[in-house]
Amino acid sequence: MNQNFPKNFTGWSFIAAALMLWGGWMLLPVHINIYFTPENILAIQDDLTLYLWMYRLHIFGMIITIGAMAALGTIFPRTPSRVLVNPGAAVISTGMAASALGSAFFYQFGTSGAYDLQGMPVEVIGEFVDSLRLDTQYAGCFMRFGRVFTGLGLVILGIGLWKSSLFPSWLGITALLIGIAAMAVIMAIPTNDLFYYPVFYLKALWFAAAGITILRSQLHLSASDQE
């Protein structure tokens, strides 16, 4: 196998994750803020196919992120910084998995509700969204904890990358700052996703930057890792 394959796979995985996370979210025709509303369901009905596929793309981006983090842990050299890089990647993966579970709720009930309630009066749609409020609280909790855990993982990973000296220092420092911002925003303002969006955009941008940096780096599996 080409010696550059592990590095290339890792770098392109980060870039693919960034594009899917950001692209899927940006192209969603409807963004749900905490709870569904009848207006949300009506808007989804107008662009049901786009909502369906863009939410799928967004969620796949979360899962690809988990794969990218696992790949990074695999190719990262056996240096003291690895004790921070691998746990950081694991915590990010946990956060992404939790976020994916929460997002799957909004994907499922957004699409199924819009499809099943085609042609129904607003009153019936209102009853449907009211029936989801308790379950939505659980889904929202998954997403908020997922964002906090992803932020914590970025802090740990950022410190590991910074201390490793294998990458430009800005890569670790920016991961650290984005992670702190993610935790601060979610814990300080847990009931309004609008405040988290700038952090989300920065996180996706960082994943893309990390992928490009990895592709341009000299990272290779060590001889002991290839055994």
C-alpha cells in the first residue's frame, strides 16, 4: 500500500466531514430552533426532498468526523502528545455521536411529519408539533451535550496538537479556542441555537483546515504502527 495512503485518507476525511457538515446545514431549507412549529412543518413540505437529503448529508458529516478522528489517532506518532491527541479525538467522537442522535430526531419527525400532514389544516399540524415537545427536550439535550463534548474534545486535542510541534501552532491554538467557545456558548445560552451557529461555522472551517494541514504534513505511520 502507498505509504502516503494513511495520511491522505485522514486528511481527505477531515475535508469531507467539513464539507458535509457545513454544506448540509447551509443548504437546509428549514432550521429548527429548539422546538418544531407549524410554520416549520409547512416550510419543510415546500422543500421536503431538499430537507431530507441535506439533513442526511449533515448527519453523515458527523459520522465521517468520527472516522477522521479515529484515523488521526491511528497515524499520529507515538510521542508524549499522543496521550492528549487520542483522548481528544475520542471525546470529539462521543460528542459527534450524541449530536447525530439528536439531529436524527429532527430529521425523522421533520420529514415524516411534513409527509404525513400534507394537506392537513394548521390546527392538526399544531397538535402534531405539541405532541413532540417532551421528546424534543430529550433530543435537544443530546445535541447540547454533543456540542459541549465536541468542544471539550477540541480543547484536549488542540493542546495535544500544540504541544506536539508536528503541525503549525495555530492549528492547536485555534482548536483550543473554538472548543472553549463551544462550551461557553452552550452552557451560558442553552436555549437558543442562533448563538451557536458562528461556533459551528468555525468548527467546520477548522476541520477543513486540519485536513489540508494533514495532507501537507510529513505524518506517516511509524514502523511499529505498521506491524
